[in-house]
Amino acid sequence: MKKISELYLIIILAFATSCTSDKPVKEGLAYIDATKNYPEKEIFLNDIADITYLYLNSDDDDYLYQGSLNCITENTIVVYDNSSGSILFFTRDGQPKSRFNRRGQGPEEYNMFFGIIYDEAADDVFVNRRGDMMVYSSTGVYKRTLSLPPGAFADARTVDFDEHSLFIYDTNREGKRMISAEADFSEEDNETPFYLISKTDGEVLDYVEIPYVPLSLRINVDGRRIGHLYFTRLLKCSEGILLSSAETDTIFLYSHTKSLMPVLYKTPSVNSTNPMKYLNNCLDRGQYQFIEVVTVREGDESPVIFPITHYMRNKYTGEVLRPTFLLPDYKGKEFIINPTGIGRINNDGYYFELDLIELKQAYRENKLSGKLKELVATLNEDEDNNVFMLVDFK
């Protein structure tokens, strides 16, 4: 079992009970002050990242899909077609590569699933069915089934950790806290467990437990449970995996060397804010961290609303901004870099899916320019796939 050190535990529990302050609890550890009015700034994406526009070729109707991109590897883009149940493979320049369809109720098939991971070197396609994972080749040959730890359900953000292992978060524990009263929480259910499992047979290679303090996930109005909070527990970064503990306002790094340490926190603590403000997660790309803080409060028109504040932090200078992202090639369009967007985060970068119908309208209104305009001019909104904008941060 992977234990966080006593020193770090003391530090994090101090975060959880600390009051608002402009100074970090631990010198040198990055933090966000949710009470501070950080400056707003418009930023052109091409100033902080290299931008590539990508169209997934659909000249062959078998590669015209309804759905979204699932994962990007060094040479391959993987898409799931919601309409047919097919898993489609394209080259990085958007050309059809292979496809298969194993949707069904049989022992070697998938029906409902919660994510796809592609290990390109081994040609292993991991289809996450929550309680287990089906493994196929990129042409649909069934290889094996990986069983998860008893009772565990894998989060849709399961990560390809290295050539031997996958990193998963057990959402079953969180599910219990969503439906149970706070008094019903068991010590086991209060744990926030992550697993490193073997790609070969599902064996647990490491168990990671991050500090936890009680925080009810239920949203109650007039004594009735009407919903629950949503947390993004894990995101891949260049150094390993970022693990989110909203309960202690802290982001931890589980490194490639399998060490665990806190790297960022929020102040004031979630248990001291009214309305509640919690740290969701942090997308770490290039020299920047993109951080999301969610406010939970009752609204006039709906029982509960969730205003979200997005921050951008420069890891080298420490500067924190509330950004609005623009694109010179798309006049009037604003973008948000959202660390919770499952379908927008690839292993090394980020991407936006640009709706082709909207793009064609912008083209007719002369709002497009450059390479984006050149690409959209060649496409038909009734016959072609959407356009992806790949963002590789500097």
C-alpha cells in the first residue's frame, strides 16, 4: 500500500483547516487563493501554444462518425462512433487507418463503456467497462479481459501510465458517498483510492491513498438529495499523474518513479467557505497550469448552480491570471481550457472540437482566416466530420 508521508499529511491537514491568507502555508508550494481578484486577461492561443487544425477524412462513409475523439497517441487518433458502436483509427494527419465493431452482449464484446485507451506499441485497445476492461487489437481481434479489484469501477479518465501498467481511480467508493448520509460513511468508504494495475492481467501493482477529510458529496435541498458534487480525480502530466483531493484542497503528483507529493493547493479551505468553493483539478501542460475552482450555491431559477472560475498559472514566474483565450484565425470566438473536459485532453496537449456547422457559418460571415479558413472552405457540413484544433503548449 502506498502511504503518503507523515510530514505531508500534517501539511495537508493544515491546509484543510487554514484560514484565508495571501501567503502559502508551505513556502514554495504553488497555491490559488479563491478569495483573491486575480487579473483578467485576453490571451491569443498561438502566443502560448503551437496550433494545428485537423480534419478526420470521411471520404469513406465508414469513417464518418457521430461522437468525439477518445485518445491521441504519437501516430494515431482514436474515435468512438456513437451511432454504430465502431471504434475508428486515423493517422495523425487524419487519414483512415483501421476500424472495428465488437458491440454486443457476448463475453468478448462491449455494450456500454466508459473510455478507450490505446497502447500503440503493443497494439492494445483497452475498452473500459467499469468493472473490467476488454483488450483488442486495432483491427478488433479480442486479446483478453482485465478484471479490476473486487468492487472497483474505473473512472473514465483511466490513464496509460507506462508500458506495463494503467492507473485507475475507483469511482465505486465515491458513488457510495453520493447516495449515503454522511453519518453512514464507513472508514473504508472515506478513503480515496487509486490503483496501478498490470496491463497483462489486471494485477494491482500499487495502491495509492491520498489524505481525506469528511466532505459530503450529496447536495440536499429541504432535506432531499437532489444531486451530488463532481470531482475530476486524475489527469496525466509530463511527470506522472495529478491526483485531486478536493476534500483537502490539494493536488498531488504521483510521479513516474511512484513517489507521491503535494504540488498545489487552494486557500481558504473548502470546509470554511460559504458558499462552498472546491478545487477540482489542474491541467499541467508546458509552462502552464490551468486550474478550476467550483462554487456550489443555491440559485433563483434552479436549486443549485455551479459557477466555475478558471485560472492560468505560469509555473516559472508564479503569475496567476483569469484568462479568456482567443484565436486570430477565428474572429469573435472565445475558448476555455477546461481541466475537467474528458474529451479535450490528450497525453501531451489539449484539443478543441470545432463544430463544422458553426465554422461554415463563420466562414460565410468572413470571420475565419489563415489555415482554418483554407480548410473549412474545402468541407461540407452535411457530409464531413468536425474540425479539431490541436494545442501543443510551449
